[in-house]
Amino acid sequence: MTTPADTFTLNVPTIEQGDAVATAIAGQIVQSFNARPILNNNGTIEALLVKWKFGNGETDKLLIAPYAALMLRMIISQLEENDWTELPTIPPDLTAPQQPPH
């Protein structure tokens, strides 16, 4: 059975320096956003819908799954702790495939 951590790890995309440059040139820098939880039938939150507003005036939407939200929270917390001066890292034990308990 695949866990959320397995899914996250297996699908981590690469980011090149050129990606950052192209994104900045396109004006796709988030200036604001709005968010709304998406509930499933039993009332629990299945994902978070976020609508981004970019510096170029465009908007885009995406759904963030709970585990990806956890990873984002960890990265942003690390950035805040070091005043945005050091590259954050995801602890390897959180992205390594999880072994079922014996």
C-alpha cells in the first residue's frame, strides 16, 4: 500500500535555476491568494483549494493534499526560523518510504 509520504517522494519534481528565472520573467510571483478546504462526504478535509494571484495579474488554482501541505509548512517554517537566509531542507525520514509496523 502506498502512503502519502511514498506518493510525495515518488513524485518530487526537479527544479532548475532556469525555472526560477523563467517564472520571474513571466511575472508569476504570488502576490496574494485565497484558500478554501475541500470536504469529502464524511466532513473531513480532503484537500485545500488555493487560488493564487500573480504579479502579472493572472490567477491559477490548485489543490494541495494534506501531506504536501505538511511539507510546505515545514519548508516555510524553516525559512522563517532563519530569516529567509538559508535553504530549507525536508528531513529525509519524512520523505523516505515508510515501512509498515511489524
